[in-house]
Amino acid sequence: MKSVKKGFRWLLKLLIGIIGFIVVYGLVVFVLSRITVNSEDKQADGNIAIYIKSNGVHTDIVVPVTNKIKDWRNEVAFDHTLSKDSTYQYIGFGWGDKGFYLNTPQWSDLKVSTACNAMFYLGNSAMHATFFYGLKEGERCVKINISQAEYQKLVAYIQSGFCGQKATVIPNAHYGDNDSFYEGEGRYSLFYTCNSWANNALKAADQKAALWTLTDTGILCHYR
């Protein structure tokens, strides 16, 4: 009987600990995501348009396919997509867990093993590139203008998301006709998500961002 009571107390403490961690984790995520960094644009006369684009969960940073600073076609080729359409004007970059990206095209495809590998720093990462003809501003798509110097910093940051800073394509990996996947650098975790990567991209370009965030809303709230 004593062993049963002891076991019950242990389970109760474990449950309280888990609930406590979730509450503290959620509170920290919310508070830190609402603290703005780079609130003042030091180069407000920027003429390069980029976009912050969310699908409701994941955030991409969308930039021109080519300009005098960077021609992404030299690494992220149109031929890597199924459409092979060379008329796209913008390219969106997102970073994330490779297993989650490739094995979970829809939320209904999510497996416990995939989620655990992603959360606990067990998987590799991937870069996802998506081409666009143009983008429409809205609640989940924000346009900002940045300077050439800021864009150079952003390019360097995006480049660092590729494994070895080289765009090594992952064969036969697509969500649609206009995208492709590449081997990524770094690892996804419970404390560093796809949105953390996008938030840090904005920081690198000296743009408004959250002090730290795991969610897309933690980024977009600073632009509303």
C-alpha cells in the first residue's frame, strides 16, 4: 500500500512539474515575443522591398529573385522546381526541421516521432525556397522597404541557413510547383523554431523584431 501511495505522489509531482513547465514556458514565450528590438529604422529611405509572409503557423522572409546585390538564381535555380518557370519575381525562404518539413506536408500527417525529433534537437534542418510572381499585403503578409546595406546583411543571414552556406538541393522534395528544399544548417528545437529563424533574419537586417519568439504572431505583432 505504501508503495502505491509513493508511486501516486511521484506521478502527482511529475504532473505538477509538467504543468508548471508548460505555464512558465508559455508565459516566457508571450512576454519576450512582445518586446520589440530595432524599433527605430535607422535607414528609413530603403528602396528594396521584402516581405514577411506567414501561412498562419510558419514565417517566410520573401526577397527579390535578383537585384544588383544578389542573384539567387545562381544557387536556387528555377529548374529545381517542378514548374521550372523562370518568370517568378520573388523568392521566399524558410528554415525548419527537415523531418517535419518533408514528412508533414499537412498537419494530418504529423507523427509523434516527427514532433519529438523536432522539439528535442534530434533532427537535421532544411531550407525551403518558394517562388512567387508577386505578393499581396494583408494580415499575414507585410511589406517593408530596406536599404542596400540592410539587404546585404539579410542575404548573408539567409545564406548561413544553408548547410555549409551552399544550396544543396534535396531531390524530389516539393509542396507544389514553385518550391524546392535544400539541406540546412543548425537544428530545430523547443527553443528555436522556424519562426525564431525568421525573427533573427529581421534582426540581422536591423528591422523590427521580437526579442525572442517561437511563433509567427510574435513577429507580426510588431508590424500592426
